Amino acid sequence: MANNYDIVIVGGGPAGLTAAIYARRADKSALVLEKSGFGGQIAWSPRVANYPGFASISGAELSDRMLSQALELGAEADLSEVTGLEPHDGGFIVHTSDGDYGAGAVVLATGARHRKLGVAREDELAGSGVCYCATCDGAFYAGRDVAVAGGGDAALQDALLLSNSCNLVYIIHRRETFRAEAANVDALAARGNIRRVMNARVVGLLGEGELSGVAVEDAASGERREIAVDGLFVAVGHESDNAPFAALAELDGAGWFASGEDCRTATPGLFVAGDCRAKAVRQLTTAAGDGAAAAVAACRWLDSRR
Ligand SMILES: Cc1cc2nc3c(=O)[nH]c(=O)nc-3n(C[C@H](O)[C@H](O)[C@H](O)COP(=O)(O)OP(=O)(O)OC[C@H]3O[C@@H](n4cnc5c(N)ncnc54)[C@H](O)[C@@H]3O)c2cc1C
């Protein structure tokens, strides 16, 4: 087939671009297919301060640098959505919105999406007080008052993390009890600077240009009140884009690719990398690590078939 590559990488975020860099340094032809924007989630972050080698860099610039490095090494990149994969002749046919490609091996690096709260002006204030990652952005709010929206383990862990450096942390949950491990609930109760706002949901975001507070509504009474905070950390879960590949790469109950640290799937020649796979820590460093692991495994797999 025309348009044949040693390795086709689905997703142009940090995991996919790292995979392309490793593939090219192993002298494999590599194509990265991205459906919306190269750089993935991090392209939306105004400031990254935890990626080694960069004390502070915008997500857009980091994305540009990753893409440039892959392209300078000879990777190809195209903006199109991969709609499915089909095993073919020991490799794969990769179906996209713009036609088909042949691949000896495929790395799925389809990433993740933070669920949004769904309140007005959430997109406008994202990065200006509205955050989706306490590990990434919590340090920017040291000594200030913040809120966490959510009631699962991720939300409680975010609140605990933020309470180490923030002044006051409000945790706002729409139910009467948390849906989290007892250990996290107990740890939360033991912190003197965490305030629970139960049976309540965030219904409004306050502030012009920068967040200055949230409006919450009590589920029973409908009463509204405002809480002054500089940061709102939304922790209501992640979603994946993995469904089109489920026939070839097993998904766990939450929709993540069920692969271990070796990034292999049960389908020979098919690898997964980054936030799209089941894992404990979804960060740039872990995505880049997966991209390297998946590409090295893919190169070895291709070499073993020669
Ligand atoms: C606002 C924000 C701030 C963050 N800040 C930090 C931080 O400071 N430090 C840190 O370590 N982490 C941070 N993160 C998390 C970090 O961005 C992610 O862990 C990282 O981007 C994961 O990389 P990835 O390549 O696995 O996935 P993604 O970045 O999600 O990239 C996956 C890409 O695959 C594409 N894709 C999906 N399906 C298809 C398909 N079918 N066909 C073609 N393309 C497809 C998507 O469009 C996407 O571009 C932040 C995240 C957000 C949202």
C-alpha cells in the first residue's frame, strides 16, 4: 500500500511526539496522526513548571518544541482523525478521516480529557483560576484560598495536596458523603485548613479576567452563596477517546487501555502510551516515559520480524 510507515502513532500529544522521536532515532519511518492540535492537553496550559529542564515554560511553547524535535528528526505529521485499525499482512491498516495508511506497528497515544464542570465561563477562566490538575498547578496558589470541586478519591487527594501549601481549601461536593476511600476521608478530616461544603454544587464563577470566587447552590434548599477563592480545581474525572480501538486493545472498566509499564497490548505490534492507558499518574513526564517505552518496544518488535 502507498503511504506505508514502520510506525504510525495515533495522537500528537507528549506521549505520541516522544514515541516519534524515539522511532526516528532508531531509524524507523514514523507518522504522527493528530485529530485536533499537536501538543495535546498541555498546549492549553499557560505555565508548566514541573517538566525537567524547564523551570517555567508555556504549554504552547513546550508543544512546539516537542513537535519541532520530532519533525527535525524526520518524523512526518498530519492532522487527521484515526477512526479505526485493522490487522493486515502482519501489520495494520490505519483508517483516518482522510484515507488509509499502512503500518508495521502502531502506537496508540490518544490521551485523556478532563471532565468539565459545565458552568458558564469555565473555558474563559481556564488557566486564570480554573484548573484541572492540582499536581500541575497547585504550587501557583501557595498561601492562597482555593476550592476543589468533586467528591471522589482524586478530588480528596487534590484537596490534601493543596492543603499542604494553600491557606484554606474548600472541597465542594454535590452529595452528603464522599465517594472515596476511608483513608482519604479520614486524612481530610484531620486537616485543619480544609472546609467541607457538602450537598452543594458550583453554579457560577466570579471575577473578571481572573477567578475571584465561586457561587455554590445548596442541593436541598436551593440557597446560593459565594465563596472567595483564587483557584478552583475541578476534579470530576477524566474521559478517554479509546473506544474506536477496543477490539484490538483491551479496555479496563473505566475505558483506559489495560496495559502495564511495558506499554504492550495483547495484539502483536500494537502498543499504547501516555494518559490513554490505565495508570496512577497522568503527567508530562509519565507520558514522555511511556512514549519512549512504547516506541522502543515497537522498534524491537519490527526488528524481530525481519
Ligand atoms: C490545563 C492542563 C494543564 C496541565 N499541566 C500540566 C503540568 O503543568 N505538568 C504536567 O506534567 N502535566 C500537566 N498536565 C497533564 C498533561 O498535559 C498530560 O498528562 C499529557 O498531555 C498527556 O500526554 P498524552 O500524549 O498522553 O495525551 P494528550 O496530551 O491528551 O494527547 C493525546 C492527543 O491524541 C489526540 N487524539 C485522540 N484520539 C485521536 C484519534 N482517534 N486520532 C488522532 N488523534 C487523536 C488528541 O487530540 C490529543 O491531542 C496538564 C493538563 C491540562 C489539561
